[in-house]
Amino acid sequence: IGFTTTTTFAVGHIGTCLFWGDPHVLTFDGARPSFYGDGEYWIVHNDKVKIQGRYMGTKYTLGLAATQKVAISGPFVDNHKIEVEPMEKAFGGAILVDGVEVLPNFGSLSVGGAIIKYDDSGELVDQATSKWQKHIVHMDLPEGISMTVYRWGNYL
């Protein structure tokens, strides 16, 4: 069962949100909140766009929370659910669409108006990660939203 809805949206403010590691966060409005407990938190939550992050402590961060998963859903991607997890199986180890693993190797796919590309091309956020091979998920999403997720062994 499917249907198509065409809607015109007003152009809003273009912003950047950056988060990585244990967790370092720079919000769309330039704030730098600190939170170190385990949990799932909304990164974007409105009627069209739902982007959520999961944070959990690891032995490598001495229990401090690190980004463990990012999930994207909502009407803007036809209510598909795109999830990105770290590389190691103990921490998920997959890129998922609607609960099914996709892109186990570098490549690309399209779903719900989103183009997902998985490769090793991109500029590092933190030079401390330069010693590892890059595994980068680039998502060109509807509504002019783009996301880049760096997958490391036990965190994003």
C-alpha cells in the first residue's frame, strides 16, 4: 500500500549540527551541551524529520557515553527507518534500512528519496581517528538535509 503526497515547504534557516565521540556536541544554534549518561536523545524532532542518537558508555571511554547509533525516520523519508551503527558486531556492526542490513561493503543505494553512499572518502572531524581506516556513510536526504556519519569500531 502506498500513496504520494506533494507538499511545498518554505525554505528555512540552514544550519549545522556536529556530534562525535564521547559525545562532543555542537548544536544548530552553536551551543555545546555536555551529557555523559547512557540514553537516546533527539537530534532533530519535528512533524517531518526525526533524527535520534543513542549514547552508551564504553570501556574505552571509562564509562562516559559515546555515540552508538544514529536513526533517521519521518515523513520526509517516506517513514523508512535508516540506522547507522559502529563497525564491530558487539556494537551493532551494520547499516540498516527498515531493520534489514544494507551496504555491508562500500557502495550506494536509494530509499525514500534518500541517497546513501558508503565509502572511505571524507575529512575527519577529529585527527585522533586518523590512525584507523575510514568508513563513512554520506546521506543526501530530502528537504535539503545531508548527514555524514563516521563509523569506527565501537562508536560513531
